[in-house]
Amino acid sequence: MPAYDFRCLDCQHRMVLRFSYAEYATAEKRCTRCGSLNLRRVITKVAIAKSESSRFADLDDDSVLDDLADADPATLGRFMRRMADETGEDLGEEFNTIVERLERGEDPESIEADLAVPEDALDDEGDMGADSGAEAASETAEMAESSTSAADALGDE
């Protein structure tokens, strides 16, 4: 049975009254504390579940990236954390480290320099060697840099 929130205008008591849809219009709505009929309906907040397809709907708007055009590292870090949270995927410890450093205000270029892959870690084809664990960190740094570049490009338009 649906529940309706009311506030008594005489004693200010808030209450929940339950009526079926059919009886709501004709039911007597009386304060449960003082018995007054002088009630006002209170509209409360409701939770709305988002479908998987609508999780990124608010990010379809290019203006979301406008805030990143001149963003400080902390803003960029918060944006990257939000994007990671929206995916629901664990992006790894390296990603979390980079985001934490950005949120502390560290310069993205210095973070990238710290995560640079030494040339001796590359194999003959220029790929990461099997012994290197920096591949994910390098990709995450590139992701941070490309987010900044994309935001800068959008800001120039």
C-alpha cells in the first residue's frame, strides 16, 4: 500500500499515512499526534536506479570536458576517479597511485616522468619485456595525459 508523508500545520508533527490509490482522494487525513485535519502533503526524495546504458549519459555532453580545459591536477584526478568509478572496473594499483598523486596536486608530467619505462625494459620490437611491471603504469600515465590533451583541445574550440 502506498505511503504518503504529511506535516501537521498545527503541531508541526511529520507522519506517514498509508492509503490505497483508490481511497487516497476520499480518505480522512488526520494528524496522528494531535488529531488535527490541518495537514499538508510533504513530497520526499526518492532514489532512482540508473540502467547500465544511462550510467555514462551525463558524460555524453562535451561540456563535461570543458571543466578540464584549464584544470588543475587535483580536478583531473577527481575526474579520472569518477570515470573509473562509473566503469565499475578495478583499473589496478598503478592507476590508483596516479589518481592519488593527481588529487594531491602533483604535476601530470612529473608523474609521467616517474613512470617512464627505461629503454632496457623494451624488447627488440619496442614492446614491454616480460620482466617489466610498468606497462599498466605507463598506459595509465598516457591516459591522464590524453585526458588533459582532449580537454585542452575542447577548450580551444
